[in-house]
Amino acid sequence: MNNSGRWLDVGIVIYSTENWKKGIGKKALKLWIDYIFSIVSLPHVGLTTWSGNLRMIRLAERLDLEKEAQIKKVRFWQGKYWDSIKYGILREDWVK
């Protein structure tokens, strides 16, 4: 994996609503971040979502990702502007 950009955001998608509210997202994102830190020598992993995605916001916070930024009204969906929200975690905080 080329990490010359030194910047990495992760994310997950669980399309089927029948698989929501089962803890699958939390397990998947935790495994994904574990894997990323194991193969890439970066000090930080980020996750960017939008203010309407309350499940992803709660998930990021449950996994102790820190809210690092909120950019007002930069995402447009269904006739409305939403904020972009950036979370992140440092390697040393993740491995604790």
C-alpha cells in the first residue's frame, strides 16, 4: 500500500437495514481500523461523515474517535445542506 500521501480516512457501509442495530457496524469498523494500523505506518486514521448520519456519528464516538472538525453546510442531499464532520484517532490512543 502506498502511503506517500500520509493521509487516510476509513469508512464502512451496511446497506441492508435488516443488519442494522446488531452491532455489526461497530465490529466491522473496529476490525477495519485495527487492520489499517497493522499494515500502514501512519500516526492517525480519520473518518469523515455528514451531520445527517447519526448512526455513524454515534459509532465513531463509541469507538473513542475524537471529533476534529465540523464544516458547516458543505454537503447537499435531498434539497438540504448538511455539515461535514471529521473524526480521527491517533495510533497510540487506538492501541490502548
